Amino acid sequence: QVQLQESGPGLVKPSETLSLTCTVSGYSFSSGYYWGWIRQSPGKGLEWIGSIYHSGITYYNPSLKSRVTISVDTSKNQFSLNLSSVTAADTAMYYCAREDRRYGSGSFWVYFDSWGQGTLVTVSS
Amino acid sequence: QSVLTQPPSVSGAPGQRVTIPCTGTSSNIGAGYDVHWYQQLPGIAPKLLIFGNNNRPSGVPDRFSGSKSDTSASLAITGLQAEDEADYYCQSFDTSLSGSVFGGGTKLTVL
């Protein structure tokens, strides 16, 4: 049973860089899945931030691409999120998740089958 | 403003059937990409409920089902129970992002 756990500071100052790490356990990290970050602003819906494959292939949401870097450390079964130049609008619950990207039933599937519990990041001075 | 459109809320009495619609565009659902659904209980991370339009992960009751047609999809819940009260999100792949887009979420209230 795969488990994901987010870690990182809960408070970040405006204009600084938000850095989070997701540790994966119970699953061979380098076996076939992508790993993603999703956030949820208070009282709002879900927003995909980006995803990474164990080889380092990345996909980013164009709306955040200029500020986002996602990296992977396969030796530690971890992947990380850096979001630069944060503002109050980046205050949100940040989730890491395992992303399944494959062809199924004649269509291309991309969905998140396991999620971390989430970590709340507040941007404030 | 979410890319996929869902009603903010739906409600139903215990035992009833409710449906939650999700409308997309020509770059996601309308392009042929399948729809996936998540259930988010209060204060808890989202949980995968339906993948590939109408496939349930192990452990999800068959009271939950999904369908898709053209640029829209729908989640149906039959035999409504108090424990079903949660937020429900649809999600699909979008070619303009090369990634995922979500609906704004629908809050289900069990009366």
C-alpha cells in the first residue's frame, strides 16, 4: 500500500520560495508512475501544479510554470516542489499524489490514485 | 474559475439517487479524454472514487457510478447515505496543459 507524506515549512514570507518534499513509502518509486503536486486554496477547488517521472521528465501547469520546479531524488524515494516569488495567493493546502498516466479503454488516462494527507502553507510576513 | 464546470451544490434524502454533472471543453473531455472523480470528506485529502469514466477502485461501493458523453460527464450516487456527504470533484486531461484540470467541486448534502 503506497503512502505519501508531505513535509516543509508551514509559513513562508512573500517573495520567498516555498519548498516542500513528498516522501513515498510502500512502493517502488522508480516503477512506472508519475508523481504530482496539487494545491487547494482555502475554501476553493483543486489546482494541478505539476508532475514528474522518476527519470526527471516534468510537466508543469502553464499558469505556474515560470515559478515552479519539481525535482526527484530516487535514492530517498522523494520528490520536491519549489515555488518561487510567492504571494498571499499561493496560500493553500498542498498535496502530493501518485499520478497514473496510461492508455486505458481506448483513451489516455491521467489521474491521481493515492494522495498524501496534505500540508497547509501560509504566505505571510 | 475552474476549467471543468460543476454545480456548487446538490442535495438528496437518504436512499435517493443524485447525479453530479461535469462539463468540459474541446481540449479535455470533448477531445475524448476520460473523466475521473474524487470524493473529499471534510478536512481530509481527496480520494479517488471513479477512474476512466466508470471504473471503481477496490473498496468503492457500487452505489457510485460514472458516465461520459461528448463534452460532459456525470457521477451518480444511488442509495444515498449520510456518510456520502462530501465534496466531489471531476478531473480530466487537458491538451493545452499536458496535464490535469479539475472541476470547481460540488458539495453534496444529505438531507
